Amino acid sequence: MTTATPGSDSATSDDAYLVVEDLSVSFPTEDGMVTAVSDLSYRVELGKTLGIVGESGSGKSVSSMAVLGLHDAKSSQITGSIRVGGTEVIGLSENRMRKLRGNSVAMIFQDALAALHPFYKVGDQLSEAYLVHHGDSSKRDARRKSIEMLDRVGIPQPDRRVDDFPHQFSGGMRQRAMIAMGLINDPKLLIADEPTTALDVTVQAQILDLLQDLQREFNSAVIMITHDLGVIAEMADDVLVMYAGRGVEYGSCKELLTHPEMPYTWGLLSSVADVTSDTSARLIPIPGNPPSLLSPPSGCAFHPRCVHRQKVPGDLCATTMPPLSPGKRGDAHLKRCHLPDPDAIYQTEVLPEIAPDLVERT
Amino acid sequence: MFAYVVKRLLSGVVVIALVSLSVFLLFFKGPSSPAQPICDRDTGNRCTPARLEIFERNLGFDNPWYTEYGTFVKGIFVGREIQFGNATIYECPAPCLGYSYRTKVPVFEELKERIPASFSVAIGGAALYLLLGIPIGVAAARRRGTVTDKALVSSFLVISSVPYYLFALLMWLFLTVQWEIPLISDTGYFPFTENPAKWFSGMALAWIALGIFGCTTYTRYSRGSMVETLSEDYIRTAKAKGLPPRTVVYKHALRSALVPVITIFGIEFGTLLAGTIFTERIFNIDGIGYWSLQAVTAKDLPVVAAVAIFSATVLIIANILVDIVYSVLDPRVRLS
């Protein structure tokens, strides 16, 4: 491993619970091969949170679905390595994979109304998740456990609400129930796929607090998939920025948010609205659209949308894919960019545009 | 739930009343006298205007339509007396749907005799619809895009593009005339209570014809519905919980996928119960369908009217049952 161990300084390859290396996921379609994720590597330790950020279609969800082995083997090609608690998941038999799913690795989906079965009671859906991994438990135990979990995630009167159907819950309660279902088997790794997207802002904050509390309590590794940098700032220890199926920047949360080195990350930061910021700060969208994964741009996938590409000599950006490698800020901060000194550009050109007050103070 | 059923039953009664009224008016207010067929029949085609008048008066067709409809409805509940062209008075006990012009027997008696035959055809055929259609549809949906799926879908398309009467006729011709398969070649209705084995063998061909032809529709519906359901978010959740594929498909997906299939099935089953003209005629089963066909040919108006009202009633009951099953399957329907 020459690319070192980015993220937490103390990380060594042994104590990470989830290790993803060179993961590629492609789907053959009638128009050709769509490579949704390529050469993706990351790791998450117990008790830590990795935030994965990116636009729609950047491969965030596809890569985490691969961790659970949820892609249909017939319609997808997966290469690389995913190790969950030391077990190689790629190529694992469906039977053994099923023992992991919902047990040591659980997933919380966005839009809990669609993700919970409309015809079954909330409690029954929780019990089912418990019973499938606790074959020797009785239905009564499972029900007790479901009520306990609903109580734990803050559902009022859990012993009564356990018999409600999902449509009788409010949006926030449904997401809480979803979280309860994810945590019912004390998973070591929890993947939260945009858990707050469909919720209003006050409920979002409650759900994030809840997730943080539960993580401390269960000491699980968490992957937080989101396109909301506010969520990342609040929750994540490490951050992985994805673009067009690849990791484009990877480092600790604080480092990455204060010294981003990839123009795409700058773009994400520039397009965040902030109620407390100076009104003279501008909201700058990233020009263009995410690229088609059927025929990704040559060289750096971001170059057609990058406003800084002329700062790179020659047309390196259009011809050569930059490696994900450490920049000037140390081995723990990886970026996929040809710019020789991106931090300098960020501090002098980007930061004054998006946060003038920050620049004046320093 | 109880209030819901009561509400549905009440609205069903209103619909049946409206259907019976329209059927009644259709014959009563038509351009030719409703007594004409019976007059022709009873006088050996020497129906003079004077004789017709006697028939009309005896049958009450000279009264205003609402009075006569009242008599008709009253007859259903308490019975009535019916007089044709001569002095004979026929006693028609409740539920009275009139006397057959042809046989001079209460229509309800004849209907009652034919219900078991039609219901036998309908229940066996409908059972095959579901027993063949749903499993094949589910299997095709799970193998979507594969050769198996395409072979199933296209071969069923071939069957369903042949008109049903032709399909049933060819089947009868091949299996009974060409191959003379014993037992099942002797088609017809034999009461179940007298000889279950004979009942079964007499019905078998009708069931196979109905079942194979009808199940193509259900295969298509359940395949489509299943494909759609399998891509739902809650199916992904079920997989992510670590449930075995069997549970995911049959407990989580099938229940949702069945809802639209049940809706169509309920209505079609109702239609079957009300009699199947082609099936009963081709396989020589003396049920309501065959009977109504004979009644139409013989201009036996009371029988035709009774079949119309009976069919409507059966369909409405089937619809109510569908709605109840629907609300059992989908808890979201229960509240509304």
C-alpha cells in the first residue's frame, strides 16, 4: 500500500472495519458498458464516520450497495476488494452474504415512506429484521426488541406505535423507524444513504443527532452518503468526494473543508447556501452537468466543467487522468488534480468569493 | 371495516335496482309489445291484435310501467300470480322472476337448476387462471429478459391472439373427436353430489380451455405487476435486511404485486359466474350461458331479463368482495 492511509492520522490497515480497495462496478447495457464506480478505495474504522459526497450519479450509492452485495450478479460486474471485518465480500456466496446483510452491515435508505413496506406493520418489519438473524428467538422476543428499538430512536409510546403501519407515521418517525430497523442487530457498520434528504430541516437535525448518539453508544463504523456538506461538517471524521464514479478528494473532514485541493470540491463548497454568512457572499453553481458514465470525458472527468483548467500547462487535464495522490498538505490528504498548488489558488481566488468575511478576519 | 362493508352493500343494492329497472324498461317500452313472443307461441303463430290485447291485459302490460315494475319487484319479495292468454293462473312463489314463455315454469326454478353447472365451470376455470397465471407470471418476472421469459411471453401472446371461441372449438375438436381421449371426451354437467368423478371428468375440458386461455392474461398482468414491484425501494430494504430471496419475492413482493391482479380477477370471475356462453355451448354444459342463448333464440323475454339481473347481481357481489380483499391486502385502503 503506497497510497498510505489517508484520513485519520492513527489509521493503520489493521483496525479499519471496512476496507474498500480498487472497487469498480459496471453494468452492461444495450448502449455499452456503464462504469458507475471505478478504482475506488476507502476505509472506515469502528466508531468513525466517513462522509461520501457527490452529485447524483457520482457512484455514491452504487459503491455502498456493493458493500452489501445488493447488485444483481447477472447484471453487474464488480472487481476489486471489499473487506468487512476481515471478510472478503466480493465473490462471497449469496448465502454467506445474506448472513452479513442487516446483521453486521446495515443500511438506512432515504425516503423511508418508499423504503418501508406499505402493507406490513412497522413493528413486524422490525421484528422480521431481528428474527432473520436470530433464528432461535421467539416472536415475542422480537416484538419486545422492536419496541425497545423504537423507544431508543425516540418514537413516543412505542408499545402502541409498534402496531402502526408506515403511512400512520410522520416523515421523521418513519426515518427513525428505519434507523431502528437498521440498528436492531447491533451492526458494526451502518451505511446511511442520504438519511435526511426527504425531511424538513428541524427533523434533519434531530435525525443527525440521533445517529451521532447511536454511533457513540454502539461504537459502529458509519458511512454517511449525502450531497449536503452541512451534514458532512457536522457528522464526518473523514470525507471522500466522488465525481463520475471516482474518488477525487479524500482526507479528514477538517482538513478537507478548510483546505480543499480539488476544484470540484471548491465548486461544492461554493454552492452551499448558509444563512449565517455575509450577504455579499455569492452562491456559485458549478457550470455544466455531471458527465455521462457511458462515455466519460477524456483525462480528468471534471475538466469540461473546471474553471481552473487553463492554469495547468498544456492540455494535461484533457488527456491524462490525474492520480489520486497526496498534494502539498501531507500524505493524509489525497486529491485527483493536476494543479501544482491548489491550496494557494483556493485561498487567494476561491475563498474571497465564497466567504469574504473569513478572508478579512485572517 | 363493518361500516365500509355495509356501505358497499347498500350501494350495490341501489345498482341492482337500477339495472333491473333498465332491463324492465328496455322490454316494456320497446317498439314491439313484450307480449308478442308469447302470443305468437301460444297461438301457434296466429296472433291477432285482439288476441295480443288479451295477453297484454293478462300480463299487465296495459298498466303504466311504474305500476307494472312495482308488481315485478313485489313478486321478487313476496311472489305473485301470472296469467297468460287463457284462464289458467300460474302461481309464482317468491323470489318470482316471472314465468318462462317457453316452458311455463317459474324462471327462478330454471335459474336455480343451472347455477351449479355455471358455477362449476367458473370456479374451476378461475382457479386455473390463478394457479397457472400467477406462478408463471412471477417466474417470468424473476427471470426478466432471459430466454425463458421471452419464450413464455411470446407463446402466451400467440394463444391470446386467437379468438376464444375458436380456441375452445379447436380444443374440443382435437381432444374429443381426433384423439377421443376417454373420460374427458364425455363433456357435460353431472351434479357433484351424485358422482364427483363424473362431475370432474365432464368439466375437465371446459376448465382446461378456459384456464389455458384465461391464464395468459393473468400471466401478463402478474408479470408486469411483479416486475414493477421488484424495483420498489421496500424490496431493496427487504434484501438489505438479509432476508432469503424466497421471503423477499413471496412475502414482500407478491403481496403488493397481487393487488392489481385481484382487481381484474374479481370482475372477470363475476362474469364467469354469470354464465359462459361459448364454453357452455361448446362443451355441452347446461348452465346459465347456454340457457340464456336458448332464451334469446326463442324470444323468451322473462328468462333474458332474469339472466341480465342475475349477472348484474353476481358482478356487483364480486366487486364488493374484491374491495374487501383489497382492503385486507392493503392497509392504506382501510381508513378511506
